[in-house]
Amino acid sequence: METWKFFDITHKEHIICNPASLEKYQHLIDLLHLPPNANVLEIAMGKGEFIIRVAEQYAVKGVGVDLSPYCVRDARAKLAERAPQANITFLQMDGADYQPDKAESFDLTVCLGASWIFDGHKGTLAALKAMTRPGGLIAVGEPYWQQEPDPDYLKTAGFERDLFGSHYKNVLTGQEMGLVLLYTLVSNRDDWDVYEGRQWFAAENYAQAHPEDPDVSELLERVRAQKKEYLQWGRDTLGWAIYLFRKVD
């Protein structure tokens, strides 16, 4: 099954494609205090909810990048409906390939839950730091282990033990790069349950409505396996947080 079709179906009921609530997104946006015409970049923007909210609140200019044609389609439609005058450009491309016109040119750089693009949390912070002006802000969303993962969980999920660190390790990684931690916004079980549960809901409804789709059997197999994995291990083991740093050099 084509990757982006799978994610489009399973995230059909999502406004944001991360285990965080809209209220938490808005709480973080309220803390940014960006000046008008601030320059904003979001890598792996999903459906664009975060950068569009920032544009609505602060009248910024910016760029949103995502590899999924479905997400870019949805983000463009949302922007046209809610903020048609906003100076925001959406690009369908691999975030790792994005190069700004000028280094250290963004007032805010964002990558929420897609650190695989830059080979992990440290690589993501390094990439965003290089594109952020001195004094600018960096927001990253990253998983962390809440407890030692069960070996069966690692095997089933295809994770390496060192794929993630602790919540504190995520903070320390940024601090060791010279970034100043300003805030952490931590997801709770409700956030995770909504994020995961909406995927089950969307997949089962799609399968019922489209029995002729040859991808349905694979869709259900994958989603039901992920459901078991989450309920058996992930709900107690994997955390997620957004980390807001300031670049000071």
C-alpha cells in the first residue's frame, strides 16, 4: 500500500497529526510572541494546522514543507479558507532537501514529530539551528521513553532501544548544542489515546465504505497490529513532548 495513501486514510479524522491537543498547540503558539512579518519555517507540517494558526495570530510570512501530496492539498485548502491573505507557501518535498535562500534567516523553525527526516532528535535540532537566526526560536516534537521498553515491544515495533532517550535527554541534547530551553509541552495519555484511536476509527470506517479497494486488507492488518502494539506496550512506554528552545549564538 502506498505510504501516503495509508497515512491519508488513517489520519482522515485528525486536525493535527501528532499526539497533542489543539488546546496545547494554541497554548504554545500564545507563548511565541512573534512580531508581524516574522519568518517561519515548518518541516513536515502535516495538514498545516500549526503554521496556519501562527499566521492567523501573528501575521507572519513563512514556508511549510511536507512530502505527502495529501497533506499539502489539505493545508492549501485550509489556508485558502482561513487565512487567504497570509504570506505562506507550501512545498511538497522531502524536508531534508529544503534549503532556505539564506542561512539563519528564520525567526521560528518547527518540526513536530518527524525527526526521522534528519536522522533523529539531534540531527533535527542541528538542521533547524542552522536555519534559525540568532535569538530565534526552535520548536521540535519528539518521543521519549517513559519507562524501559519491553524487548517484545521493540521487536514488534521495529524500534532500536537507542532510537529514543528520556524526556530529560531530549532537553539535554538541545542544551549541549548551545540552545536555551524555554518550555516543554508534554502529551498525556488522553492525547495519545485520541491520536491512536482516531486512526483505528478512520481505517475501520474506510474499509467498510470501500470494500472494493484492494488495499483494504493490508490497511486493516497494519492498523490492527498497531492497535495491539499500542494497547499492550506503547501506551505505558512511549511519551511525546514539544520542546521550545531559543538559539542564542
